Amino acid sequence: MAFTKWSDINPDAKRILRPDLGLRDWDAFNSDEKLIFIKHLHNSRWLKSDHRTYLALQNLNQAYKTRNLCPNLLTHGGPHKGDRYGQRVSSCCTTVAENDAFLIMSLESSDVFYELISFYAEVLTKDSDKETIQRFCRCINDLSEQFGLNIVLTPTSILPRQERKITTQIYEPALQVLADAKWKEVSRELADAFEDFQRGTPDSYSNCITHAVTAIQAFLQVLVHGKTGKGDISPLLATASSQGLIPHDVFSQKILRDIQSALMAERQAKGDPHPKAEYADRKAALLVLNITMVFLQHCLQES
């Protein structure tokens, strides 16, 4: 029989113990909140002094050389051969990498922090079993939920945080399928859309809409032609339907047409390649992202 905790029967206590902090990005955290967040990560054995942290920081520093995001690692040099049995690199290298990771998380902007998490997750995906990256995602997402951080980490991408069912029932299943090399261009456009959404400016929200709609176009091109580069959404949708590549019952066809119309209207009004009637805001960009993922998930059921 489970013990009933005080907070289970006292809503006021629950609100005091776990206040609703809303949704905010990393820049909105004060230094104490960042330190507590980082300590929880470290105590869960993530971004500690090991070869995975070293690889992630090395890759990050190589990708953005002019920013010199890891000055201690750059000065230290290396990699130096492991000084103990089973170690890939020396502890002197991994310790320096851990220090640079701490400085990035403490001092850098949201974009750099999210990029660090992305590079680390990428290393875990390549270097570990599936359960390891899933445990890291659970750790980040638990902290994000409690601290009000506006992201959700999946094994394939960083997503904007929203209602849990949307993430688990729409985003994650679709992204898992799209992780196949066949959909590389689609995944790239979606990654750009998510990244622009996280930047949180009127211009980046407009870019987000453009990338999301382009992802659908790329998806249909690969579905119909086996590669990207040829065809607009409307004729591609008709071809895919006639060939049975996407659900083509009456109900599905009406839904897909309505989704297409909504996406085209948003891109025309607020997307980047066209003269904008107005800049997009967070609400419009999130709507387009959600519609895009519903569209892709629905089509992937057939393909």
C-alpha cells in the first residue's frame, strides 16, 4: 500500500513545493537556478569528466572555432592517450572538458547551452546503447519540467515544450521514423525549424514556418520521386494519394487538404521567402510546427 504524502492531499503545499514557473528559456534562469540545474545533471552522471563529455566538447569547439567556446580545452591540446585501463583519453583531458562544459552552462546564452546538449546527445546516440540516450532524455526532461525550461529532448532532436500528449503521441513517433537516412533532408529542415523556434524572435519564427513547410515539401518529394528537388506540395500530394503512398480515404483526404490550406496560408502571410504581411509570433510558429508534425505522422502511417 502506497503512503499518501502531505502534498498529495494539500494542493497549497504542492504549489509551494513545486511552483509553476511557466515556460522560459535558459537565459531567463538566474545564476542560482542554473547552478542547481547543473548540479542535478552532474549528480546523475551526465556531462561529467569522461570520454563522452570530451568528445562532445571537442566536436562543439571544432564546429564553432571562431567562438572558442572551450578555451581551456583548446589551450590544453590533446587528446592524450588514456592513463588508466579502459580509458580512451587521459583524465587530464576529460577534466578540462568538464570544466568547459560547466562554464558554457553557467555563462553562455540559451542557443549555446542547447547546442551543447545537442552535441552531447549526439555522442550518446553514437557511442552508447539506446537506453543511455533515453535515460539522458528523461533526466533533461524532468529538470526542464520542474524548472520551466521551454524544451523537450528526444533521442533525435530538441523540441519546443508543450502538452505532453502532443510530444509523445505525435512528435516522437514521427521523428523516430524520420531518423532513417531516407528522410535526411526532411529531418534537416525540421531541425532548422525547431532551432529557429527556440531563438524566439519575430524573424526566427517566420523562418521556422518556412522550414516546417519545406520539410513537408521535401517529405512528399522523397515519397513520390525518391529524392528531393522536384515538385510543389499540391501536385505532389495528389500524386502520392493516387499512388496509395499516403492515406487516401475520404476522411484522410479532407484532413490533408485542410492542413495543406492552413500551412500555405501561414507561409504566404508570415513565412520567409514571400513578402510577409506580418512577422510570425510564437503562437503562429508553434501552430505550424504542430500541424506539420500531424501531417507527417498521418502520412507515415501509410509509408
